[in-house]
Amino acid sequence: MDVEVRGQKGGQLHVSGDWADFDIDDWRELTEQNRGADLTVSVCTRKDGQWTQWRDFTIHVSTHPLDDYGLTYRRIAPGYEVGGYIGIYERDLHSFTERALLTEDDLPGRCFNCHTPNRTNPAQLTLQIRGEGGGTMVQQHDRQRWLNTKTDSTKAAGSYAYWHPEGRYCAYAVNSVHQAFFTGPDDRIEAYHTFSDVMVLDTQTDELLLSPLLQTDDLEIFPAFSPDGRWLYYSTSRPCRVPAEYERVKCSICRVEFRGADGANGAFGLQADTLVNADTLGLSATQARPSYDGRWLMYTVSQRSNFPVFQRDADLWLMDLQTLTARPLDEVNSPDTESFHNWSQDSRWFVFTSKRSDGMYAQLFLSSIDDQGRCTKPFLLPQRNPRKYYRELFYSFNVPDFTSQPVSFDVDEAQRQVESHQRVQVRVRSDK
């Protein structure tokens, strides 16, 4: 191919080869020169000795730089077995450098996920290991602690985590996820939870904080703290006879007050507020993620389910927390699955997964957002060799999050801890 890029405010790049491999410094200079303007791209390709010139297209350059160091994500084959070759990776957004943090080679036969930093800061990190030697890892300032978060008062270990901004508390969902398979050609799989509660871990005392509002017969899932730490958002659905009644699973988004500072010692409010009502909407709303500046609440909406990554109609929605008005992000969504999303440190960018390319593989897309909540056209996470990453490597990218700095993670220590089977047993806090 032969590619030429011309800046609306000046500057030009030209490359030829098997793909458009621009010099990073030259590309950065061109985009900086054209901040807030457009780049026009002209592409010609040669196949079987014949050249074809394609219609020009434009790339808009955001006025907001993406200053976060990089992204973390899990790469996993889109199969349905337990385990398989999986890994958690870190990608430098200012280059094409990808680094493995934890892979199947390090912990054979284990499944690991739910790696969660505190508001893009990997100095506070938690993840869950499943299988033999499993447990909940809480890392604070490079020190790993491995916990057993299952107690006689909770039904399972913690997953789907989210840190309180002050860093002392971390919320987890407690659930059991299962799979069922369709026999027809339209849908492949339905994932569902047979139960789910939400709890908060006090990392200073190794105590679990429970609220009757978050431990009901309904299924509470996907916790997320507000940026000021005052509210704990979550999704909730009525119990159904799953998988038989899978179409009835519809989630609302609620929030409950949480007092974690000023000597409150982690106290919950006495009532829950509903922000998105599944009965009124007629749809299922999950994975609420507030922007770190407190302005927006982004979440996923689908016809059903509390596990939207397998729902083809799953779309991203945005709520203005100043007016509580919400809308689907039509400028971002596609006819296929959009799901797990997270915010950049300055809340000007967000990353999400989408299966728009082929309906099978979840890939990472980025978009910028302005003060009015308008989003730019999303673009696929760039790779130096896109054929290798998106056509030859059979992996889905999931659970993406921004990281403000390189992640410090001692793999050797993680191996020792997993093989030792020694866990700090948490306990439920008693208010008596």
C-alpha cells in the first residue's frame, strides 16, 4: 500500500509498504500541529499487479491529549472452556510496546481476571485467581497480600472489583457465573449468575462491610464508587429461574450512600436510590462507571442479562449526573456488542470493548468526550502490525483500563503465594 496523510493546519506524511507504518515521532508532530483539526488520508493499494486508489477519508485530532501512560487488559481466546492460554498485559500508549504482567505460563491451569487499579493508579491493585491456590490479591505500594474473601456470611470470593478513591476500601461482587449454549444459529452462548451480592473490604482491618441493601434475594452486581467516595453504584436484578428464564434478567442501576472518611469507618446509608429503572426502560443496564471528574455515568444497556459481553445488542449509554438525563451513545455504538468500559485519568477519554469487526473477537476502541458529552468517532487500538494482532492472533481483548504509570507487579511473588495456599482469612465486621 501507499499512504499519504495531509494535515488541515499543515504537515504531511508519506509511507509505502505492507501496512502504514508511520514514524511515531513524525506522527506525534503531525497530530500536535493539527490539534482540533482534520487529517486527510489517501490510500492506494496494489494487488496482483494492479493499483487501486480508494476514496479519501479524514481523521479528526482531538483537542484533548491522551496523557495516560497506557492500558491494561486481558487477552483470552473467545472459547468457553475453563482456563486456556490467557494473560494480563500492559500496553504503552505512546509506543507499540506491550508487556506481559501475568500469563498462563506463570500460573498454569489457573484463571485470573478482575485486575483493577484505583482510578488508573496501579500502586493500588486487586485481582482474583480462580482454581487451585486461588484467592484475592490486594497490592498496595508494591506489597502483595493474598486473602480468602469467602466467609460463612458470604457465598463466594470477591470479583468485579472497584476501589474507593481514598484507597482504604475496595468493593467486590460475590457471585457465581455459569454458561448455557444455544442450539440455533443466531446466538451462541448465554452467561448468567445464580446469585450475586456486593460487599466492601476494609484493607486496613481485613474486614468485610455488609449492608442489608446489598445482600438481598435480588442479584446485586458490578459495584463502582463515585469519585468523591460518597456513593456506591451497582446493578440489581430480580431472581429468575436461570437459564430457563434468561430473557427475564433485566438490571436496574442503583446507588447507596457510603461514608468512608471523617471517622465514619465505612458506614452505609439506609436506602438505595434507583437511577435507571429496568421496568421503566424495558432493558437491562449494567456496568455503571462514573467519570473521575464526577460529570458522567457511562453504562451498558442490552435487552437482557447481567453479563452484557455476550449480548449482540449491548450498547453504551451516558448519563449526565448534573441533570440525570441519559442517552445512547449513537456516535460510538455499532450493530454488535459494546461492553466493558473505563475512563482516562482526566475523564476526557474512555476505552471500551467492541465486537464490531467480526462479531466474535472483542477488540479495544478509544474515544474522546467533550464538555457537552459528545464523543468522537471511536478508533481501534493502533498496532504497528495490525494483521498480526487483529487477523493472526486469535485473542479477544477484555477488561481494559487505563494506567497512569507502568504497573509494578512481582510475578515470582505471585507464584510463591499461589503455590503456598496461605491466605489471610477476612472476617465480617460486627457492629455490636
